[in-house]
Amino acid sequence: MPFETFEATMWQLAQRYTGKVGYRRGVKSEGLRASSSLIDCSGWVGLLLSQAMEAENIASGLSAFSATAISSVQTWSDRIIDVVHTRTHYLFQGEDVCAQRLPRSATIGLRMGAPSWANNHPRIRGITHIAQVVHRSRDDAAFVSEAYGGSERSGLLLAPLDEWLGLMQPYVCSGDVWVVDPSLMAVSRLENSASDEAVNR
């Protein structure tokens, strides 16, 4: 079963800020408090995930997500993908990435070329962008929320999942897309996953 509060919190944040926040590389969640709100892709996904985890803990009355898990997603895009993968042992990439296979709360990392700024900050798997799947509360429709700094589309954006995957298809086909499932960082789900592995050995 999905974490209802976890998912609802991300949708509420997407609704609150989409179209009202600009993009600037290197600006994290503190940029939302500025007079001209700005944020970058990892700052946005880190905010979505950390606030969703905290809200789920409060709603459930349990520490489903540890303080370490919450703080670990407040980092660069490639590090978010890597830390979630390391903690959950779940990752897939390339042509396997499609709407039917994505976890409900998929976090998606992309290698989008080789920007000059990455020369001084080597990236794990070359990942330079990150986006988050969110679900509309009233009908469960899947969308992708991202902070993007392109010439044709820029700022905090929200697009239907199928439409977004269509735009990203060249990266999918070239193997430059990686998917992790941050909901698996919940303590109970990690324990269940470990139990399943033991049973299947």
C-alpha cells in the first residue's frame, strides 16, 4: 500500500509552487524564501522527499523514515539517486524505464549531456538532472514534478507522466535514465524487503 501522506504532501507542494518559482543552478530550498523564488532540480526533489518523509512520520506516529534517511536526500541530483539506491538496493535504467514499470514514487535521474559546470563536480553515472513522480490526490493521475532550466521551458514544472516520458525518450533509449524508489527507505519496507530476499534464497 502506498504511503498516503507521503504522496499527498508531494502533490500539495507541487500544486503550491508550480509556475511560481524560477530555476537557478545551485539554489536549494532556501531559495523559496527569497523575494524572487528560485530553486534547482536537486533542491526541489530534496525538498519534496524530505518534507514528504517528515509528514508521513507525523501522520503515522511512527519513525517510518529515519532522520538520516531524511537528511540524506538533501544533496546533489546524482547523490540522491546513489543514496536511495545504496539504502534500498533498487535501481533500473535505460529502455526498461516506462510508465508501467515505474514505482509510484519514482525518483528519476538523467544524464543530460556534459555541461561545463560538471567538469569541476564529477557526477556519479554522469547524472545532471533529477525529477520526481507525484500523484494528483483526487484521481491518482501520475505527473512529473521538476525544476528545469532549459531555453524553451524553465522554472518549476509539472507534466503528465506519459507526456514527460515522451519528451525524455531519447535519454531513455540511450540508457541515460536511472530510477529509484525512495518509499523503500522506510524502515518497515526495508525490513520486509530483507525478509523477502531471505525467503527467496
